[in-house]
Amino acid sequence: MRALLLALAFAGPALAGPAGLTEAQVRSLVERQSRAWNAGDLAGYFATFSPTARFTDQALANDNSIVPYGVSTRAEARAQSGRALTHGKAREAVTLEAVAIDPDRRSARVSARVVSEIAGARGLRRVCARRVETFALTPAGPRATGQTDTVVRCRPGAGG
């Protein structure tokens, strides 16, 4: 009897099917990030990132070279965002281009176009970027582990 119980205990997870990230989970997390950011909910936004997440900001130069702006921890990015939002309101529109789930279903990568509009004392400013974001399945559920925004020229008609 004990052998049967042990066999069932170990077979349970296998019978339930493989656990892992799904494209729907990743898309849902990106949508949650967008809603929180656009609502000015920094606590909600940064809760979607793992504690060890890294934020990389850079720009695409006219000669197509990458100009690095810097890399921030989650805490640094949250503090910078808080300071920036005290001077105005930000809204971003994210258009997913690709969601790639790794074969082991423990991590994923998203490519997106982002149009940010920042309303401040100097008026409305529009910034366009290509975003690559990485995700991992953590004990707390899916979380973003990194985000790289590459500022690019806005295409005519690009809008939020």
C-alpha cells in the first residue's frame, strides 16, 4: 500500500501535464504592466518584475549604433520613475510584435514597439522605443526579469 501511495504522489504532477509559462500568461503580464503604468501605479507596475530585474535604456543613433544611457536595478528604476512622474503624467502604448516561449517553458522573451507620451510643464513629448523584455516563471508566478528600451525615431503616425 505504501508503494502505491508513493507512486501516486510522484505521478500526480506528471499526470497534471507540464507546468510552465504560456503565451497567454506573458501577454496578460504585459497588459497588467501597461495598465499599472498608465494609472500611475508604480507599486503595481514594479510588482510585475522580479527583485533582481534590470532595466536598460539606450538609443539607436543615426548610424544605427547603440548609445547606452544606463542600467538600473528595480529599486533604482522605481525611484527614477517616481521622480519623473512628479513633473508630469506619462502614458505608454505597447504593441507586441513577438512572444517567444523558451522550450523549457521557464522563460520567455517579448519584442514590442512602445510609444510614450509625457505631459509636463513644457508640453507634450512623444518618445518611441523598441522594447525587449524577458520573463521567468518564479515561485511567485511569472515575473519580468529584464527590460531593454531602445529609443528610436518615431514613425509618422505613431501614436498611443
